[in-house]
Amino acid sequence: MDEETFPEELADALVGIQRLLRRRLRAGLTVPRLRGAEVELLRLVESRPGIGISDAAKELYLAGNSVSTLVNQLVRDGYLVRETDPADRRAARLLLTEAAETRLRAWKARRAALVRRHVTGLGAADRDALRAALPALRSLAVSLHEEAEDS
């Protein structure tokens, strides 16, 4: 693979995989689908219960008013609870509802099953190459995250 085209090919592959995962996971849903930003916010709250709206906006690289809008929608839909922060009565802390926890568990299980099915269908060399690439992909994600924080 050409060094010059590698970054673009890698980005295209990653975006393509993400797009196909989203589309495949939407198929057969019996509940209204969540948008990507809504899922990202729910996953962030799952990993950091009690996170505030401004911290969530910073973590997701979104404007505070965009996250507020997402929060309002997810509260209305029964997926988030907004509690007043006892340390700062003006701030809100976000928590998942049981419905959100159930939905995220189901989503993760479906995603894992989908990926497992397709990875299992690959040859051993490709499976080994994907496994070996995970640390480098994680390092790339950290680098991209750190650069975004610096800008």
C-alpha cells in the first residue's frame, strides 16, 4: 500500500465500517432509532454517570446548546434523567434511565454479534491482522482526541 494513499484509505475503511454497522444495526429495530449523537451521549453518560452538560459537550466536541438539545430530547424520550448538581445548583448532572441501560445493552449485544459473525467469516490471517491492529487503532484514537483537545 502506498504511503501517500494509506491515510485516506484507512479513513475511508473506518468510515465505511462505521456506516455499515449503523445501517445494519438500524435494520429490524422495533423502537424509533436514535441518531448517532444521541447514542454517543448515552454511551458517554453510561461511562461517566453524573457528567454535566458542559463536560459532555467538551468530550463530544459539540456546542453546549447542541448537547442541551440532545439532553432535552433524551429526557423527553425517557432515556436520560437530569438532576441538579448539589455542588452547583445551576448545573445539571446526567444519568441513564433503566430504559436507556436496556437499550444500550441490546445495542452492544447486537453490534458484537454482527461484528463477530463477519470477523469469524474472515480467514485466520485477516482475523490475526485485525487483532494486531487494535492497539495501533486505539493509539490513533487517543492521538486524534488529544489533538482535538489542544485546538
